[in-house]
Amino acid sequence: MDNSIGIDQETHKKLAVNLFNRTWDLIEKVNKSEDEKDEMMYSAIASRFHWGFVGTPLQFARGEWQISRVYSLLGRHEPAFHHARKSLEFCIENNLGDFDLGFAYEALARSYALIEVEEESRRYIQLAQEAATKISNVENREWLEKNIHSVETNSIPL
């Protein structure tokens, strides 16, 4: 991205990280107000925006995934699906590995579940589960599996 907005790289990175973490705090918050729901959406998008100046395909994929999760929580299928697809594209084009690939599949499964397209949701759950079996780090595998399970049960992992 052209850095024509005049923010130095260190500030972009700090904003990207802080906004990503703020988004997570809001994702995990129970009983969000309407203002908090808006803030969750804006902070996810702003984080990805700042990563666009200083990040790598890994941060791009994770940022797109997070935006998809937020839109799923807000019940907005079209943008959830759009950002899930972008996350998957970054994972595939950059061979980011099974952890991020599994989360991209999980995001697609979640976005299909929103509109009750069960066959596609199950297909992407299966792909996410297959990716999870290839993750050697137990903590990462369990975190992905917990998120996959939350699609199946329509719950949010905390």
C-alpha cells in the first residue's frame, strides 16, 4: 500500500496490533452494546488497514479472518463470506500452513452457517478438521478445534 496518509511504519504496526487485540476483547465480551458492536467492526477493519502498510501475508490472512468473524457475529453473511474468502486466498497463495488454513475454512463454514447452507458449512468444517489434524502444536490444534466446534454448536469460544 502507498503510505500517503503520513503515518510511520512503527505507528502503523502499533495501531494494527492494538486494534486487533481490542477487537478480540470485544469478540469475547458477552452482552455487547450496539456501540461496542460497531467498535468491534471498526477496530477489526482498522487493524487490517494498518497491517496493509507494514504486515505480511500472514497478518493479512489473520486480519481478513478476524473481520469475517466479526461480521459473522453481527449476522452479516455477505461481508463475512467476502473476508473469509480473502483469508483463504492469502493462505493458499502464500502457503501459510494448516493453522491459518484451518481458520480460513472455519470462517467459510461459519459464513455458510449464517445463511443455513448446511452442506457447504459441513464441507468447510470437514476441511478445517482435516487441517487441524496436521497441526503438531497441541495448543494451536486445540484452539482451532474449539473454534470449529463453535461453528457446529453456534457458540463463541471464549
